[in-house]
Amino acid sequence: MLNPTDSRNFHRTFQALALIVGPLLLLAGVLIDAAVFTGDSAAERLPQIRENGGLYLTSSWLFLLAGLVLVPGIVGLIHVLHGARITVGEVGGWLMLLGIILTIGFFVASMFEYTLANSTAVPEGTAVALLNEFDNSPAGFLVFIAFAAGIGLGAILLAIGAWRHGLLPVWAAIALALVGPLAMVPEDWGPVGALSIVLLLIGFGMAGLRMLRMPDTQFEKWEPMPVVSRTATPGPA
């Protein structure tokens, strides 16, 4: 497990665990959000946020923490899938990193909603109008498009690369690839969102388990075929 005195072991173990823990945090956030917040419109959401402020903040912080945890995990995947030339898996990993980083924008939006819901200085009707304007703003739409493109296309390419490289079995690669089209569905965290997180947990969780079982030397130089030990030939005296 984590060995702070061994740099290679620490990096491999930490990044592998991040691939498992990150989706679990996301799933916890989704389950809280889906169980408590059922409204889609601003007029429905604001009272629910006001009445369940603690759960709303817990869910929002879980989403943010999950994104922060997933960053080193995806960096570890990119490291495992790298080759002499840029690989499909590497491109997918970088695209997914873009999507994950953009989740910070969703956290900011959540804090705006929470502040608006609990503000005594803004009348309810004005707060609803402001939230509707915020939800339909072109800037927010562009952030969603970039997020969907990063996660959607990135998950598909990463799944293909991980399967071709031998890191994921075909069933886990298919689960990860299905995250792509589901991420492009413009839905709040409902059934589709929960399903995409479960599939992400299957794909990333399997990759994390494979990385945990790797020897440190194999992680440093991953090859799809079994690593052949090479004995150094002594040079001329």
C-alpha cells in the first residue's frame, strides 16, 4: 500500500486509489442530490436548497472533492498508457482531465444557488429570475459543451486505449466507453447521471485495481506484453 518512503510505490498506489475513491465520492454526491432535490425549475430548486442546506452543501463538496481526487488518478492512467508516440488513450485522458477540471465551474454555480436561496436581501421572485437567467446564460452553456466534449469523447478514447494496451478487459472498457454518450445528456443528476457514475466506477475501478497489483517497475514502464527481464551485459574491461 502507500509507502511514503518509496516514491515510485507512493505515486502508483495513490493514483490507483484515486481512480477508485473518486467515482465513489461522485456516486455519494449523486445519491444525496437525487434523494433530496427533485425539482428541475428554479422555483422548485430554491426552496428545496433552503430547506436542505446541509445536504446540498455536502453534495456540492463531494462533487468538488471527487474532481480533485480524480485528477491524479487520470494523470496516472495517462502515464500508464503513454508510448513512444501519442496514443489514443493519452488523448482521451487529457480530454477527460479538461472535463474534470471544469467541474470547478459547477461547484461555483452550486455556491451561487445556495447563496441565492438563503439570501434575505433578494426577494423570492427576483432570485428565481436571476437563477433562470444564470441557467440559460451562453457562458454556462459553453462550459457544459466543453465539459460534455471532454468527458464524452475522452471516456470513449480512454476506454479504447486502455483496452488496446491490455489495462482493461473488454467488459470494463465498454463500461467506461458508455460514460461518453451518457455524459452528453443535458440532465441534472438523475437516473442517467447515476448510471454514468456507476459505469465510471466500473471502468476506473478496474483500472485502479490493475495498477495496484502492478510491480513498481512495470508501472514505470508499462508494456502491453509481459515484461522480459534483461540482464545487463558487462562492458569491456
